[in-house]
Amino acid sequence: MKGYVRKRKDGRWEGRVELPSTPDGKRRQKYVYADKRQECQRLVNELIYKLETSDFADAGKLTVDAYLEDWKKTYCEKLAASTQQGYKNYIDNHIKPYFQGSKLKNLKPIHIEEFYNNERKKFKEKTVLQVHRILSRALGDAVKNNLITRNPCALLDAPSPEEFEASIPNVEQYFAILEAARGTEHEIPVLLAGMCGLRRSEVFGLTWNDIDFEEATLTVRQAIVTAEKKLDNKKPKSKKSSRSISIPDDVLEVLKANKSVGYVVSTDGNVSHPGNYSHRFSNFLSKNDLPHIRFHDLRHFHATLMLEAGVALKHAQSRMGHSNISMTLHYQHIHSKTDAVVINKIDEFLRGAKTKKEQKS
């Protein structure tokens, strides 16, 4: 933070302090005046101190909602269109209405906690957590811009929603779903999610050019998501998500029988809208008297299937396209039958140890 002092033509002393730029990069300054140089320097030093401790009037004129609007335009520009839409929704419909007119510099942890409690009256804890993440990120950037000295969100415990329990089908249940899906719009999505572990966005982003029938592999190059009710073709979720994986024989046969041009999940080769597919999948299960699961649970099924088949964790991570192994572990679930097999192995080990002990006796 810089301050300058100079003598004016009228004999008075003028002090100038460089203020933090506005979120859009505009330069700002503040002036103070005194009859003596020493007094003017003192005022300059005082201004600098107040600014750096976020107790400066001009810096404090910026409201939370005004700052978030500027932050959204500046810092969210590089995000994917669907992510930008998500940020816009949380900022415009949750954060800004509550903090409308509140001074950014006056924002304290208790005010944010009160906001979260208000959100909990209307929304689930998972929504509150997402609000917290966005607000914390925005306020972190406010610290970097010297608009506030500390991020009040960092002084709070993050909202902690209960971990969602996925409904993972076992092998028999999966094949019942697949049998009902034969010859319908659901057959290929069920195969790609359940036997290849693709995300819904990756299923809808897959083209026939991404499938190598000779090598029996498919390559995930893109994902189709929705943003502001429009389709957005974007790169996969992470670098690890861009991957080539082997295709099981049964899946390959179905793909060969349906081979065409354009997008794999499509009636005419054009990109299909994934937005309401989960709803259609739910109706399909209901119509066929099958247990309700999310379409995404088929991806969990594939991860669990690899666990039960003894596939190495690192290989499973690569196939799932996870950026870290901990996420793969999160997707792998223990079925009761698998647990029973483990117990049998433990019992066999204990019986063997007991027998050896008796033989020595």
C-alpha cells in the first residue's frame, strides 16, 4: 500500500493514498489535507492502516451483492458454461438476495452462519454446502484484492451434509435392468454406464468415431451437459476423465449391431439432450417393476463390480476416470454376499490356525 505527500500551491499539504482497484481493474485514490507536513503524513499513515485492516470508509462502500456481481463476471469467465450457470444460480438466487445492501467490509462469520441457518429452513444441507463453497471462493478473492483482510468463511465449519447412500444393484439386479432395456433407448446407456463406468454426460458425448471396433476400445473425449437450457459440449471432468478403455465383448456386440454415424445415444446421429434422461430412466424402472436406482448408480455398480472381480485399484481408477484413488474407493461398495465371502475366508484361516495348534499339542 503506497501513500504520497506533497505541498500544494496554496501552502497546504496534500496526501494521496492508492486504494485497491475495483474488481474490474479501475484505479482508485483517496486524498487527505493538513496545514503541516507532519500532520499530513500522519493522516496518510492512518488511511493506509485503516485500509489494510478493512476499516476504511471508501473501501467499505462496496456491498456484498455488488462485489459478487463483479466477481461473477470477472472470475467465473474461465469456467465451463454449465459451471458458470450453477454459480449464477447460487449467487443470484441464494447469496445476493440475503446480503442485499450489506457492506462487504462489515461481513463477519456470525452473519454468514445466520445466512446458512436461514438457508437450512428451505434447502438441504448439500445446497448449503455448495453455497458455502462459492461464497468462500469469492471472499477469498476479495482478500487477494485487499477489499477485506480475512475470509470470514474460513473461520466457519463447512456445512456437512449426510453422506448419500447410493442404491447399488447387485449383478442379478443389473442384468434384470439390462434385460428390460433390450431394444429400447435405455439398452446402450445401461451398458455404457454399468459395464464401462461412463458418466451420463460422457454417455451422451460419445460418438461412433470414439469407438475402435478392431481394438475393442472406446475413448472419452467430450461430455454433453446443459447450461441455461442449452447443450454444452465440453471437455471431460478432469485430465484423468479423458481416457481410453476396453469394451467387454457383450457390450461390443450390441454396439456393432447398432453402429451408425454421429452420436451413439441418438435416433438420428445428432446430439441428444441429457437433461431429462434420468427422469425417463426412472419411469422405465417403474414401468418394469424394477427397484428404483439413479442412472448414476450404474457407474457405482461398475466400480463395485471391479472390486468384487479383484481388479487392481489403480486400474479401476483409470477405467473410472477418477483424478484420485480416494474417489474410486468412494464408488466401490461392499455387498452382503461379498462380505459373507470375506467371513468365510476368515473362518477358514482361523480353523487352519486352530488345527495347526492342535497338531503341535
